[in-house]
Amino acid sequence: MSSKTLMSMPTGFPPGNKQPCSLRRSFTYPSVSPCRSKFWFWVKSGAFALCAIFIMMPILEELPEIIRQRVYYHRIRAPFVFDLSHPAELALNHTINMYLEPEEGISLGIWHTVPDGKWKEAQGKDSAWYHRSLKDGSPVIIYLHGRTQTRAAKHRIGVVNVLSSIGCHVLSMDYRGYGDSTGKPTEEVLTKDAVWLQRWAKEHSGGSRVLIWGHSLGSGVATNTAVRLMEQGVLVDGVILEGAFKNARRAEPQSYFYRVIFLNSPCSAYFCNGFSCQTNFTKMRNPLLFLHSEDDHLTTLRNAEQMYQAALSVQDDKRVRMVTFEGSLGYLHNGLYKDPRLPTIIKIYILLR
């Protein structure tokens, strides 16, 4: 027998013999206790859960603000570097900046623009003069802007100039959390502040008519305000809605991704069903004017027509009007102020009230 063969044999057995079966069975791995196995499973699971909690805590703390930003985009400001207390720097030389307090601890930044015919007289005047001017008999329009940016946005100044040119006072308010206004925006506080401002304007304007202009998100605030005031026994003199939408869910670019992914997600109903203009129209009894561009890319003309029909279901066509603008003009969602027909349209609407 070769040395190679001898070395491969187990020690203590003659060449050619096999290892007994009883000996082979004795070489087994030690078993782990089931209780001990479960113990370590729960230890690992607990450690993982603690790590997840520590990671998620900062996110959960910021979740309300993330959702609020998703609805209102109030942290997006343009012009990015501009002192809102100096509207004259944006060619609003017949406008004064003021801060009003609807409740303790809340300050709202508001521009008061007088009718264009008073611009010379307005030079160098203080807030007391502006307050007194509200009683000159001219219509007063509360301008409620859409989401993002501030009252200094170019298209918002464009609307203010149009209204001033036809002899109206304009109160342009930044909602809570927008611009230099304090607080945080919610549907309830935006409506509450607009109701307060309407009452303030009525109180300081004597017998002048006070109308509400709502653009985009502002259309939801405007219709909420009209309904809230009606419930309090006050009928708003008129509501003008530019680029209105059915509810906050529809105040978005209607892309395929948005419609399929976001609108159908479970979380969308949580924060996108507020500001329901469609519901408000069935309750409102004040004059209404819809202004809508056929090429509006944020809220479609079809939606506007459906809202118009909803309003007509409870009021006649003498109190509810709709004016559309050709899509070929390229006004989209923010550009109606550029139309040369707009001053006449608004003037006729106000005169008919």
C-alpha cells in the first residue's frame, strides 16, 4: 500500500475498513433554542424601529409645513429682492403700503391704490388721507391674488393698474405667510382675513360699493368670503373671478403626470379638496363675473364653463356673466390684464350692479 493511501485513512482503523455508522451520526451541529432565536429577532426589530423613528421624526415634524407649501407655495417670492413697503418703486406712485391687524399678533401687508385720477393729489399723502379717500364714492375692489409670489408680482400690478384706471380704489392683500404678512396660510384663516378686510373696507368707505376680485387660488378665497358673509347677513356687492377653478385640486398644471399620479394618490384628497368654488356657486346670491382665457394652462375653459352653469342654476344670466378671451392672444393664466377690452368690460359690470 502506498504512503498516499495510508495518509488518507482515518486514524485507528485498519486499511480497507469503513467508519461505523454510529460514529458518523455523532458529528452533528448544536441546535439553537427557539426562545433565544425569537429574542434576538425582537432585539433586531426594535433596534431597526428606533432607527426609523429617529430618522422620520424631523420629517414628520415638518410634514404640515411641507403640505402647506404644496398647496400655497407661499415661500416662493418674486421679485426676490424688493421692499414691499415702497410700492412707488414699481411705478405705483398713487399707492400706500399699510399693515392691518385682523387679530392680535397677525399683521397683513396691504397696498391701497387710489383711482388713477387722484395720482397727483396722492403725492406725499399719509395713510390718514388714503383712508379718508375711500369715502369719495368710488367703487372699492379687494384684490385676492393666486398662490406663489406676493402682491408685487407683475401680473398683479397689471390688474391693479387696470382697476385704478377705471376709477376704482384697490386693496391688494398678501395672505398670511405671503410677502410681509405674518402667520401661516390655511383655508380658514385666508377666508377669515378676507371677510375681515371686506368689513373694514365697508366701514371706511361709507356707502361705496365694495367688490371682490379673486384670481386663481384667490377665486376660492373670494367665493368662500361671499358665502361666509351671506351667512352673516351681508350680501357682497359683486364678485369677479379671473382664471377660477373648481377646487384646490384643480389649481395645478393639468399634465399627464399630475392627473394620473398626483390626483389619484390617496394623499391628494387630504389637502387638495378645499376652496370648493363649485359648491360655493350653488349658495351665492351676489352678482358674478367670470373672466377666462381659452388657453389657460392651469384651469381649463371647460371647468370655467361648468362653474358658470353651476352659478346659473341658482341665479339668472343678468346676475351671472362670463367673458372669454381668445386663446390666440396667448394670455394663458395670468395675462388677462393685457387685453385692451378689459377696462370697458369691468366698468360696464360695475355700472350694472
